[in-house]
Amino acid sequence: MAGPFLDFKVFKDWIELNDIYENLPRGKKGGFATLFPALERLLHAFTFLILHIILSGIFGFSASVCGSKEFISYSFLYKFIFYNLAMTS
């Protein structure tokens, strides 16, 4: 029964910030050390999501174009980029 005990010990060390987890940038001393960078990254994610939706609407990336005969004649790189932009907007 060494396996489950070791897994629990690692989990307990992580919860209590002992052993190898003592130098994590969170916990007992600096509780908000990672909160603000995480919120900043979340704000960047939503900003680029909104920017992507707006630009996809302006440039007309539509998934219905991917089934046209004209779309088949494009290069693979163009089709790959267009398909990814159309499917995510």
C-alpha cells in the first residue's frame, strides 16, 4: 500500500505547502501573488476573443464558404487558415 500513501502524502504536502511546495508563489505569505497575473491573462483572453469575433465579422470568415467549389482550388495553407478562422468565429 505504498502507492496510495505516497500519492496522499504529496497531496497533503501540496495543501500544507510543505516539502517541495514551500517555495510556491502563493499560500501563507503572499495570498494574492498569483491572482492579479491570472486576472490579467484572463482579461487578455477575453480581449482577443472579442477582437477575433469582430474581425471575423468584418472580413467575412464564414464556414459556408468551405463547401464551395472555389474553396477547393485554394492552396492548403490558405484553406487551413481560413477553415480555422471560420470555425472559431
